[in-house]
Amino acid sequence: MVGGEAGAGISRSGLLFAKTCLRGGLYVFGANDYQSLIRGGHNFYTVRADAEEVYCQADTVDLLIALNKETILFHKDELVAGAGIIYDADQITLTKDELGRSDIKLYHVPMRKIVKELEGPQIMENTVALGAANALLDYDQELLNQVLLDTFNPKSAEQNIEAAKKGYRYAQETYGNTLGYRLQKTGSAGKHRIFIAGNEAVGLGALNAGCKFYAAYPMTPATSLLHFLAP
């Protein structure tokens, strides 16, 4: 799970992680939860990945990327015993009483410091966290690099790849594989697969059924269907 304030790139981060899992041949189900706010409010994106087919999100969380304190307090009871939380302790002060659990592993990653060193935008802290998550899960970092190359323009991709590498290196050198969970590529790695949202699936179904005209009012959650069919 990736969680934080609306406008902090939560959906993009979850999507990047989901696609990284997909590139490794894993089956993926992503779910985006957000409020109808441009800025502020709590957003989170959950990704479930497995070597076997998955059809829904899970009720529990094994690894949480918390971009603000609110995320930890909201979701701490959803974490399984032995779960991990990736957060920036330079920005988030968390006491034992506030966490209220002793069976959770805390992984401080200096996201903001790394981004400042790279002279990148603050939103790139998400990419640092994704690199750290890959390290804790002992997953192939090159898969994330490929997704970043496909997602951003060349200059931004290069900067994001460097941010992910620094996050990966920090977590690997500081914590090793202490999380206890691993993601592994399957024999389907490299095969052509697509990762689509529910509204995109609806749009493809409509086009395949012969739909020639679609009229709608642009309002969440139907806006993306309108945008998908517009081209």
C-alpha cells in the first residue's frame, strides 16, 4: 500500500509498482482509493501481486509506504504481524504509543534528503520509496527502471531512476532482507501483458461490442471512461 495526501502522486506511485510487478510475470490487482479533492484529504493505492491469478485486493497489508503520518495512523490495524512501514523519520515523528503495536518493522528512508541531493521535485520522494520497497522485497530493480523509462520523458526518467537507485541502495545496505517477504520473477516475465483500469476494460468492451457514440457528464468516477473513449 502507498498512502499520503491527495496531490502527492499516490495513484502514480501505486501504478508504477503494479507495472513493475507485472513486468516480472506476476499477476496484479490494483485498487485506488481517493477523495474528491484536488489537494488534501487521504488517498491510498493498494497492490496485490502473486504468481497465481488474483481477482481482488486483500484486506491486509504486508508493506506500507507512508508519505505522511496520517497514513500510518489510518492503516496500522490493517498491517499483518511482521509487516513493514517505509517512511521518512525526518518528516514523520512516530511514538510507540501512537503506533500501538510492537510487531511492526519500521524502515526509515531519508526520502526528502535524497531528493534534495538530486535537486528534484518533492513528488519524487515516492520514487525513492519505491526503490526502497524493491530492496526490502528483494525484487529486480531493473524492472522498475524499465517502467520509469516508459513512463517519463528522458530527462525525468533519468532523474527518477537515480532516485529509485538511491532508495534501493539505502534500504539494501541499512536493512538487508529483514522484512521477510520476497517478490520473485516468474516464467511469464517478459511476456506481453497489459495492466488496465476497470473503466478502461468497460471502454474496450464497449468498442468491441460496436459502440459508435458515447455521451456522458465528466464526473468521478466516470470521467476516465469518457477520456479513454474520446481519442
